[in-house]
Amino acid sequence: MLAPPGFEFFGALLDHAFLRYALLAGILASISCGVVGSFVVIRRISYIAGGIAHSILAGLGLAHYLQVVHGVTWLSPMAGSILAALVSAAIIGWVSLRLHQREDTVIGAVWALGMATGIILISRTPGYTSDLMSYLFGNILMIGQRDLWLIGGLAVFVLIVVALFHKQLLAVCFDPEFATLRGVRVQPFYFLLLGLTALTVVLLVSVVGIILVIALLTLPAAMANLFARRLWQMMALAALFCAVLTTGGLALSYGPDLPAGAVTILLTGVSYFLVVGLRRKG
């Protein structure tokens, strides 16, 4: 009797620590994905998240270059990703708000500069760089204990910030002009939203990679939006969907030895179109 697809993965969890790390990383990242992804979908800033995601390559390249060439050990690839993501978010927000430039132009510039800088730094770093290239397409199976603690810490930080400034972030997403009239300082909370988006993008890059991160950030939240009537319901459903999809991607990719990130996104895309189609018929 044939075992159902993915059964091998759950059977191997007890034997392999790296599989348990991968499963836990996907679940922890799903928390931030559900919360921040809901804001991204409502505010319609997925293109900003895309620019931030691709600029991360600069931070990865810098961390790898400093480690290999100059022996710097304190700047890990994850820390370099966070640094690059936050700097990119700050540049996009500052140029858009203060210099009154079109957001799409600014995002294109940050996207291109980040990718180009990362490629140059990687090319100037001697040695084997396949581990860096895995960030483009994701390799959740390479996550270790240190990365897991960082992913969990960032998830807790995102939850605390959203809980403290829930009303302000909600106002910025739904009606920033009305919020300004009511005395809400929109600009600082817009920067805060971009910063949270940057941190969440870093979490998801470790799961599915730079190229596929936007799908995992937006599609679970978009599916949740079809069922939820309140924002907190949308966040909870999006987190649940994301956790199920990342777990399903890991399970389905394990047996045939397929890339977990690509399988996760394939599963996410198919699920999204199925849900949209069924809701439309209903």
C-alpha cells in the first residue's frame, strides 16, 4: 500500500533535527507573514515588499564578503539581510514622502541598486557561494538553531509592535488622509509599517527565497481576506494558511527531493486560485 504524499516527511521528523528546525521556522515565520501580510494586502504595497526583498542581496553579499575576505564573524547573512531590508525600507519611505518622488521609480532604483551591489560583492568574494545563491530560491532546510532563535525573536517583536500601535497602523492602511485630520502622525507609522514589512520579508526569504517571497507574503493574506470580516480575523487566518502551506510544501518536497521553497509557492498559488474559484461559484 502506497503511503500518501508527504507521509515520509512526518515520519522523518523524529530522526532529523534539521527537519524539525525547518518545520518550526515555517510556523514561526507564518505568524509575522499573517500579521504583516494583511497590512501589505490592505495597503496594497506588495510592490514595496518586492523592492525590499530584492535589495536584501546587497546585505547578503556584504556579510559574505566581510566574513571571507576580512574575517568579520559578527555579521551573519541573516543580520546582513535585516540591515539591507531596513535601510531599503527607510530609503523608499524617505524619498517617497520627503522628496515627493513616485514610489514605483524609487522602488525600481532600490531594487536595482541592491541587486547590483549584491552581485558585485559576491563576485569579488573568493570561494564557493552556493549557500548565498540558495537565498534567491530559498533553502529552509539550511536553517540552524541561531537562525531559528532570530526568526522567533523577530516574530515576537512584530506581534508586540502591532499590538501597541494597532489603531495607528490600521488608520494608515485604510485612510491616511482622515487619520491626519484626526491628529495621527501618519509619516512615522508609515515608516513603521515599512520597517515591519522589511523584517517580515527577511523571515520569509529564509523560507522561500528572494524571488518567491512576495507570493508567500500576499497570497495567504489575500485568501484570508475572502473569509474574514475583521482585520484580526484576517491576520489569524492568514497566519494559519501560511503555516499549513509551508508545512505542506516541506512535506510534499521531502520524498521526491524537490526544492521546498518552490513547492511551497506552487502549493500556495494553486490554493489561491482554487479558493478564489470556489468563492466565486459560491
